[in-house]
Amino acid sequence: MNLETHHMSVFTQRLNPLKTQVEWMVNEDTYDYHQEVANAGFGDMLHDKERNQKYFVVIKKMVASMRAEGQEVHVLDIGTGTGILAMMAWHAGADTVTACEAFIPMANCAEKILKANNFGDRIKLIKKRSTDIRIGEDMERKANLLVTEVLDTELIGEGALAIYNHAHANLLTEDALCIPCKATCYAQVVQSSLATQWNSLKLLVNLDGDILLKPSSEVLNCSGEPSVHDIQMSQLPLEQIKPLTQPIEIFQFDFNCKEPTDVQRFRNILVKAFIPGSTDLVFFWWDIKMDFKEEIVLSCAPFWAHPNFKELKAKASPKLPLTNVVPWRDHWMQAIYYIPRPLKLTESDDEFILNCNHDEFSWWFNVLPKVSNNFEKQNKRHACICRFHTTYSRSRIGQINQAPRNKRYLRFLENNIHKDSNVLVLGHGCILGLACCSLGASKVWCHEPYKFSRHFMDSLVQCNKLNNVHLVESLKDIKSEDLSSLTHIIAEPYFLTSILPWDNFYFGYLLTKILEKLNRLVQISPFAASIYAVPVEFLDLHKIKAPVRECEGFDLSLFDKMVEVSMSISQVKVEAHPLWEYPCRALADPVEILKVEFRRFDIDKHHQGEIIVKESGLCNGVCLWVDWFLDKSGNSKSVVSSGPLASIIPGEFIKWDMFTRQGVHFIHNNEAIKGSILEWSVAFKSKSAELDFNFDIKHK
């Protein structure tokens, strides 16, 4: 495809989160191509040095071993991506190499990379799925060495089982070997009040500890969602984790096996807890044996369970946090699975049954009492029935349960809500708004346009017998006389369509729709919000966007160019990331770059300024977040932040809120020195509900 030739424009849909409306945009005819490329995420894998080095070592070792035995070596690389593994195989001395890639933008890029590295006429590239390849048509012969990487955080989530089964049945010889050769999956049963916040609904209590709202029986009895919660587990605070068992080998996958691997299996394992506690959740990870002698192993374990931690720690810089001593990767993280009905273990050495299950693409777990008839019991994959777990994200569920945050909102509500209060709540799933009833408000209207969120809120209303609550699907459903009677309009704010922190400015957009009908004395909270920015040095997160240039001696600059062009066309300047998972060091003091008063939301703003860099380092990103001011007082106890949990000190690592995602603008190739300047500008257009940011490092 010639990316420089445009024949027509195409219309694409884009959700404007500040207006929660789908808008049509005019783009060039290559927009979909660029969108796919920009979001493919291949770069992160290519920055994984351990992965790349071990693949190359094993490929050389395996090809040499097969040649020493007098065999020809015919390699198949499934899901070749940039072609890196195929090039490794040819470089190692394979007789023939065939690579396949079904993602056409990536296949086109691989074709150019192979030519640029002088492999264009040596490696055959097939632009289709491996399951569509036919021997005699696409491939001249079957391969006797499979080199592939079709794994993800769950190991099997990208369809690895079907891919291997099909390859052995149709594309590989009877004596074929596979790289990697084997995988082992591990589970560890853990108690963690912190992690359970991402999966449960706690009581909401006032500042004196009295219950304001309790979860409905529907929520309490729900098994929750079995889906994976992928996470950078090494970044979890150790004091918030209480392991009840050692890591347990639960399943092995022999990729060399000629017999088809069962795509659905279960196993019940008798487990002994070394301390009492609650079996809240399972930590999950895997390792792969790269060669058939199992001498070269790649582990995805968190740092505190990594088999090579001591060796890696000894080699690492003393300035590096222990959490980042083990190899970093974002394509293979670790996983949390929540137990539907945790057991309470009262003594050390208590035994229980860990029920482990997988199907073709996913895992689920349960725990069972040590009873003889439970050893053969298989548990079906559970599902959420209460709408709570399926409606809200993991981070939002954790935020709902976040006691310090709730305390600030409740302080405001207790000081302002009384028996004559008429309250409008603007936000989705805002249980703090329902708390106004328990605090004595006369009437409460909750704006809930989404069916499932409304269902969840209604279950709380019924359970807590809140007779003075009205759930409205549209603001138009509220009568003019009711709008004029309002004494308070409140929000957390949170909206289901929000991705970036300031997407919740939708609160202000909604206000503009009803402001003329309100009493001029109505109290609006939050009163205002500010966006802050700080330049940082990420230890690892920047790698998901950083140029690869070369990998194990192979030139991948064409891949960098393709991604750079596509990102400039298809992606926004700021992305959302849970920064508590990605350590970064502040290079300057944070600066407020935009403040919005919600009663005056319709005023456009444009600001620019400079941030003086106080610490030298690689300025590879700018972090952004929102502070919400509940009232005009300026009291720090009336501010709720979606950013740092403590004051930012230049040169030190930032401690981020764990239940929101912050904004990140990535900066490439900018070595910041003390005294450098980060120039910034921000433009806010209220009518179109758009925010535009620009950042640039300048050296004196």
C-alpha cells in the first residue's frame, strides 16, 4: 500500500467522552490502516531483551543440533510480526524458512523489513492465518522446526492451543520440534483486602462508622466476573499481600506433543495453607522452557517469586527499585483471578482444594473444602448476575470502595446536606449520591442513562429502602419546577464513557444543559477542577512507544517509521495508563495547566507556559491528572485527586493513586538536563468539548 497516495476521504465514528456522543469525522482513506498499526503493540515485545536473546540462543542451538544429526532444517514461523524470529532462523542456518502473518499491515511491514535485511528472496512470507495454510499450495513441504510466539498473559488467550494443534496435524512433520517447547502455569492463593476492592462492594459508612448504604443481596451473592485482571503484579505493595500458599504448578503444556492438547481441562489440587486467612484470590503466571532439554527458561513471575531474583538483583543498579529488577514486559504480565466464594482458614496447615480450570482461551478458579466428594468436582465458568461487575471497570469498582477518597466526599456531604436538601446527582453509579438520602435529604434525583448502571443503582435503592430517590434516564425527565427547587448538584464525578481523567468534565457539559433552569443559589460540587502536569523519567512504560531501531542485530527501522507515521495520524496526544503499575521519577515540580469552574464551563480557555526541569534524566513522558475541588474553601481536605498520593519531589519516584488511570504524553529522544525547559500549551473548547495538549523540551 502506498501511504502517500490518497484517493478519497472516509467517515469514521469517534466517541467524544466530554459529550458522551458519537461524532463523525472525516479521515483519509488510509485511516483504518494507520489505526490498526498504531494499536498493534508489537514494539513492546521487541524491547523485551530477555525474550529476544533467549529465542535467538535457542534457535541457534536447535538448528545446530538438528544439522549435527544430519537433518535438513525447515522452519515455520507462525505470527511472524516484523519477521524477527524468521530472520533469526535463517541466520542460524536453516535450509528453508516460511513465515506467516495474518495481520495485513504487519505482514506488509515484515515484507519490507525482510527485503531491507537481505532476506526478501530467502524467507517465504505468507499473508494469512496458519490455520488457512495448505501444504502443496502455500508451503512446499511440512516444517520440522516451529518457531513461534503466540502467547499472552493467560498463555492461551490468543488461541495458542488451536494454533499448535492445527500445526502438528497439518503443517509439521512427525519428528518436528517447537520453540518454545513447554509451558508451566503457576497459581498462588492470596488474601488481600486491597485487591478485593477491585471485585467487591463494601459497606458505605459515615465519618462516625455508621452504615449509610449496604450492598444488595444480589451483589453480595454474585460470583463476580471470572475474566482475567492483568496487572504488573510486582508493583503491588507487599504489605497489602498475604500469601496463604506457595506458588503451585497447576498445568503444563507440551508444545512438542503430537497428540492434540485438550482445549478444556480441570484439576483439583489439595493445598496446604501455611498461615490462616481468607482465600480471596489467585495470583497467576507462567514460564516457558525454550529448548527440549529445558535448560533455557523464561519466567513471567513477579519479582518476589522469580526463580532468578537473587542473580538479577546482584547485577542490577542499586538505584533500581527491587520491583523492577526482573525483566519488564507489558505483553506478558501477571494475572489476578477472584474466588467466587472465599474460604476462611482458621489455622496454619489448613488444607483445602484449589479448583483450576481452562478452556480454549481463558482460566477460572475456585476453592473447595477438603471433602472427599469435592476432589472430582468440576466447576463451570461463573458469571456476574448483578450487573455491578460487568458494568464498571476494575479500577472504578476499587474507587467506589476507596475509603480515604469517600471520606472527603462524605465530609462535604455531612456538612452541607440537610432535611430540606433537594439533590441532583450527575454521574454513573454514584453511590455517594445515594448516601444523601441516608444523610436526610428530602429528594434525590440520579441521572442514570445506561440500563445496567441504572439496574445496579436501583438494587441499592430497593435494598436500603430509599423511598425519596428518583433514577432518571434523561435530564429531560426532570420537571422544570423540580430543577428550580434543587439546592445541590453533586458528582464524584464518574461517567462510563470516560477514559482520560478530564473526560469526567462531562459533568460541566451536563450542567450547561440545565443551568438556566436552576436556582442561582444552588450549590454545585465539585466547584472546579484543575489539570496538572509533571515531566518524568519512566523506567519502562515509554518502551511501548519508543523506537526499536534494531533487535539482535537486525534492522527494524522500517517498523519504527511505519508506527511513527500511523501514530501521528490515528492516535491522540495523551493516553490513559494506571501509573501505579509503571514507576517514574519526577524531573520537576508539578504545574497547574488548566482550571475549570463548572458553573462557568462554557468559557473557552487557552494557556501556555514553561516547566523548569530540576533533575537531569531521560524525559520520556509527561504525566497529567485532575484534582477535583469540592467547594471554594481551598481546604486540602476538600480536594480529591486522581493523581499522586503524596507531594511530588523532583528526583524521587511518584506514588500514584491505584484506582484511576492518569494521562501520559510520551516524549521521544529528549535527554533533559537540569535547567531544561518543558514548554506546554493547552486549549479547551467548551462547545465542542475538546482538549488539546502540546509539550516540547527546549535546552538552554
